Amino acid sequence: MTAKRSVTVTVNGETRTGEAEPRMLLSDFLRDTLGLTGTHVGCEHGICGACTVHVDGEAARSCLMLAVQADGAEIETVEGLADGETLHRLQQLFSKHRALQCGFCTPGMLMTALDLVRHRPNLTEAEIRSGMAAVLCRCTGYEGIVHAVAEYASGGER
Amino acid sequence: MKPPRFDYHAPESLDEALDLLADSGPDARILAGGQSLVPALNFRLARPSVLIDINGVAELAGIEDAGERLVIGATTRQRAIETSETVARRVPLLHEATRYVAHLPIRTRGTLGGSVANADPAAEDPAVAAALEATMVCRSRRGERRIAAAGFFIDVLTTALEPDEMLIAVEFPGIPDGAGAAFAEISRRDGDFALAGVAAQIAISNGRVADARIAACGVGPAPLRFRDAEDALLDSACGPEAIEAACDAVAASSDPHDDVHASAAYRRQLAAAMARRALNGARARAGGAA
Ligand SMILES: Cc1cc2nc3c(=O)[nH]c(=O)nc-3n(C[C@H](O)[C@H](O)[C@H](O)COP(=O)(O)OP(=O)(O)OC[C@H]3O[C@@H](n4cnc5c(N)ncnc54)[C@H](O)[C@@H]3O)c2cc1C
Ligand code: FES
Ligand code: FES
């Protein structure tokens, strides 16, 4: 039962299969087994939010899920946002508002913000600030992030 | 890899899960949302030999309106509780408190049963269970026990659950007509564990307090219910003096400790301040107020 198992997930619309020991975290499976290193790993205990991905349409910490638990799930990662060379609208707004510096937190910020905007209609600025506190940024001071998410939310985009 | 090796089982029925739990010995652990257990695995603070993942047991998830009570299955996600219109209407205290549990992406996975079974002293769900005298429905291969909140939460991270027992549901009494509820909390940052949080529910009839429930998290080794504070409100008109007396009783009965986040004395003050906020909020929402 500690032996490796086959795990099949749909990542950004593509079916991918890999082997995982039960103790392998989803974050490591995405990065090391599937080669999707856009999802970042900071603390690996749920605090920093850098590893946030969408699991069946909702944001979750990939460092707090086992890869075997994701078998059969639909995963979206930051790699799925851009369309070829064209950045996702929220990515463009992050650029416009200087919502990133080193970029380490950015994958988690984007996936967290998209979930927030999709599931909370009429977000207030206070709700954006509280919601984005789910991800730690040590560079920007958050102002640009809040502005980018606010403009995205006000655009009626989902 | 961060977590230690373990045997992993993902049963699909409750009976299968209870058999695994009974046969795997005391080192086995149940995996629900994983939002407390997986960090402990990653730190190797927890080294279970066997993990029994109950996420695939369909009968453990769901919100059922059973007349006077609302029965919430153990693996019901905190996110599902926060978005449930039924919970908002029938147990508004739980609904409001859930927004204070960590962050949205953590509530996506975290479960009511996991929070109650984990019994973190700063956790919101156990405080709501204590305030409303919820019933924990616990099942093992040996049978079922129904444990009232007062006998369930024993100490820091310690409950009345036996090693072969699983929490399968929590039953909350529905809010009576005309009653009001409010939850107030202060933490260092949004989403952090509470320095102090207070759950209050007041029923007012003919201008007098007919029922009062007050409990807190973060200010004792387990969620505390404050009978003295409730007594200070009962039969009063719920005016400022009665509320002040209740807040004083909350401060006096709190049992906080010093830690890096706050001193015990400060937590005691916060308990009174959050009680004031929660009681004023509950009173404002109660019908029949004087
Ligand atoms: C960054 C961060 C911040 C957080 N902040 C808060 C906060 O502010 N407030 C708060 O309340 N919580 C907070 N949490 C914890 C979170 O709410 C957890 O979801 C919750 O405490 C545990 O629920 P779970 O379903 O994830 O349980 P798990 O992590 O799966 O399990 C927790 C424990 O309970 C046992 N268990 C689980 N289900 C059962 C069951 N049905 N029967 C018997 N035993 C069971 C497990 O064996 C384990 O020992 C935070 C977590 C993180 C990572
Ligand atoms: S790496 Fe997952 S929350 Fe920090
Ligand atoms: S941009 Fe560097 S941590 Fe956020």
C-alpha cells in the first residue's frame, strides 16, 4: 500500500498520467513528475499560498493534497492561463499595475484571484484585500495586486 | 518527499472505513480535508503508519435539514457551509463563523468534521459547537455514540473520540424564531487563527432575554462556554449594563495562556471586547428586542 500508484489528471485540459507514492504531494507531482514548474512551492505547510492551483474549479493548496487524491480531478495551473503568446487578461493587469517583482508568489496570486472573482460577485476592495491575504508576497506590498484584481473584477470578467 | 511513508487506503463506504480504522491499530489516522494533518505530515510531526482517506465516502458529506436540527456530515467542506443558504438560514452562527476559518482556498478542502475532531483551541467550528450545544455523532464498529459538546472537547487537540471512532456528523439545533446570532473575532491578519473569537446567540421574547449562548475560541485549552455570562443576560432587557456584566464574566472565566502572538492578559481583554461586539451584533439581529 506504500507502493506507487498510477495517477491520471486533466491538467489545463490535457490528460496526463504519472506514478506517485501515496505520500507524494500534488505540488511535487505537478512540478517533478509532470514538469509543470509554474506552480511554486514555498512553505509546504499551507501558509504562503504560492502553490495554489484549481482543483475541479476551486482554488486549493497543492502542497496540502496528496497526488493520489487528485486522481480523476481537473487541475488548472498558471500554465493554462495564457493563450500562446497572449497573456490572460488578469496577467496583463498584473503587469500594468506592477503587481509583481520577483514573481515567486504570482502563480498563487493569479489562481487565488481568479477563484475569488469567479465565485464572489460584486467584490468590495475590503473583500479583495482579505481574499488576497491568502497568499504571501514579500516584494510588492500588495497595492498593485489589489489594483489589478479590482480592475479585473470590475471588468465583469470571469 | 516530505511526508513519511504510510499505507494509504481510500474506502468508499463508511463500514469499510470503520473496519480499516478498527483493524489498523492506534497509529492509523483519518485523512479528511488534510488542512491540518498534511502540514503535520510535511513537518513529520505526525507519522501515522496508516492513512484512511474518507473523502471518497459519499455518505459522510452533506447538509440535511432534519426539522429542529441541521445535520452536517463530517466531510462537508467549510466552503460548502459558507455558501449554503440552508446553513445561513438555520444555523447563522456557524455560517458567519466559517468565514473566519483560514482562507478561501483552505476552506475549499477543510471539513467541519476535521476541524471539530482536531479541536484546535483557536478554531471557530468547535466554539460554535460549544455555544449551540451541538451533538457529535461518533461511530465505530462497536456502535454509535452521541456526545454533547460539553463532554466532547476535553483539552488542547483532545476530544472524547476513541482511537477506533470516527466523527460522522455534527447536529446543530436550528436558530429559534426571533433569535439573533453573531460571531466576532480578532486575529493578527485576516485568515490567521484567532487571538480571541466569541460566538453569541440571544433569543428575546417580550423584551426579555429568554435564551443566551456565549462561547469563545483562542482563550482556553478548549472552546469555552460561559454560563456566568449567559446568566447575566437571562431575563434582562439586554441593555448596555447587562451586556457589560456578561463581558466581565467572559473575561473572568477565560483561561488564556501567553504565547508569541499575545499575552494571556491581552487575550483576556480581547475576549471581553469580542464578547461585546458579538452580543451587540446578536441583539441587533434578534427580533422582539426592547
Ligand atoms: C494556513 C492555515 C490557516 C488555518 N487557519 C485556521 C483558522 O483560522 N481557524 C481554523 O479553525 N482552522 C484553521 N486552519 C485549519 C483548517 O481549518 C483545517 O481545515 C481544519 O482544522 C481541519 O480540517 P480538515 O478537514 O482539513 O482535517 P484533517 O487535516 O484531514 O484532519 C485533522 C485531524 O482530525 C482527524 N479527523 C479528521 N476528520 C475526522 C473524522 N471525521 N473523525 C475523526 N477524526 C477525524 C484527523 O485524523 C486529524 O488528526 C488553518 C489551516 C491552515 C493550513
Ligand atoms: S507551498 Fe503550499 S502554501 Fe506554501
Ligand atoms: S513578487 Fe516577490 S513575493 Fe510577490
